[in-house]
Amino acid sequence: MDLFPLLVVVLLAFQASHLFPPEGIVRNGPLRAVQLAAVFAALTSFVLMAAGGAQSLRDDPGLLCIWSLGGAAWIGLMLLGAEYGGVSYQDDVVGQRNVAAAAALSGAALGVAFVYGGANIGEGEDTAVNIVSIALGTACWGALWAVVENLTRISLAISEDRDVASGVRLGGFLLAEGLLFGRAMAGRWISAEATLSDVIHWGMPALAIACLVAWLQGRWRPTPSRPCAPVVPAGALPALGMVAVAVACVVHGTDWRSLTS
């Protein structure tokens, strides 16, 4: 645990100039939107930990502050690493002021916040268990993003075609699966086997939503005759629907394993 605060400080210092570049001083609406989403995401992870974290975390304001800053650093890492998913914070948002990319990354920031916050809900054995849970949840979240990208090349519609509807759909999907994998990581630590079982359990609706995103992208991808799909029916409504399904699954605790038993 002694090294964790130092690691958090180093990560935040490294990210500061990248996430808040001098170019951001110039008016840049998409950049401001992503930055505000990232701040809101960091606050979301703080609220989750303050409300449902381990007793030792809730009883120690200093420890809660450290883990909250860790959440901010984790969100920042995701934003800077999103270029591996085809959407670049530096090139698309900072450089090109791409609204579609801003929508996608805003949803991604919130999704990662729920994974991070969920992994810190409940009692755990030690710090290593929390870190492993965060890494596992984020890896599953990123893996499904990679699946959607490889199936649809949705990043091309966002980065090159600037299709806002595609960006909003991707952002909604990343938020929805963040809710589900955050729920998978939440709860008292029992064993590695139980954690993997929860990942499969909550990963099933996430996989179903990923299939829906792939289908919708095939239907609404930009074409020469329709370079940009209508944002509300092709972007906002599907995104809201995906998030609503994820919320319903989390709230009602749907036991998807019963469907295959």
C-alpha cells in the first residue's frame, strides 16, 4: 500500500499536461465536454466508494482520498489509451475538435468509473485484491470494445467520417458495459473462482449489447449517400436504450445463468 499513493501521484502528474494541454486554452467545445465528463466520472467513482466501499476505506478519509485520486488516474489512463481502440484523445478531440470522438470518450470515461468504483465496493482481503479486480473488470470492458471495433471498424466512422451518431452509440455502449462489469466486480471478495463466475454472469448481457452495437453500426454506418446518420434516432435513442438495459440488469439482478441451466 505504501507504493500506491506514489504511483497515483506519478500517474496524475504525467497525465496533467496531456489531458489539459495548452491548446485547450483556446475554445474547444468537444475537449471541454470530455474533460467535464472525466471530472464527473471521477466524482462518480468517489461516491460509489464512499457509499459502498470497505469499512476501513469509509472510516479513513485519507485512504478514501487516495483511492479517489487513483480513480481519476485510472480514467485518465483510459482516455490516453483509447487510441488503441481507434479513437484518440489527442488527435481527434484536442487536435480535430471531433464531436463524435468526444461523445465516445465521454461515455468511456463514465464506463471506466463504474468499473473502478464497483471494484472498490464491498470488503476485500487487501489492496492487491482491489487492484486485481479493477484490472480484470477494465480488461473485460476493453476486450468487448475491441470486439466491437474489429467487427465494425466503428472508429473509422467516428474519426474519419465524424459521424456523431456512431460516437454517441459507442459512448452509450461503453457506459452500459461499464455498469455491468462494475457490478461484476462489486461485493465481498470470496475467491478467484467466484469472481470469474460473476464476470461470466454479468458479461452475458454486456456481450448481448455488444452484438446489438455491431448490428446497429452495420445498419447505420456512414455511406456516400448518407454520410451522417440522424443523431437522435440512430445515436441517442439506441445509447439510452443500452444504458437502460444495463441499469435494469444491475437493479433487478437478473440471473442470466438460469437461462442456460
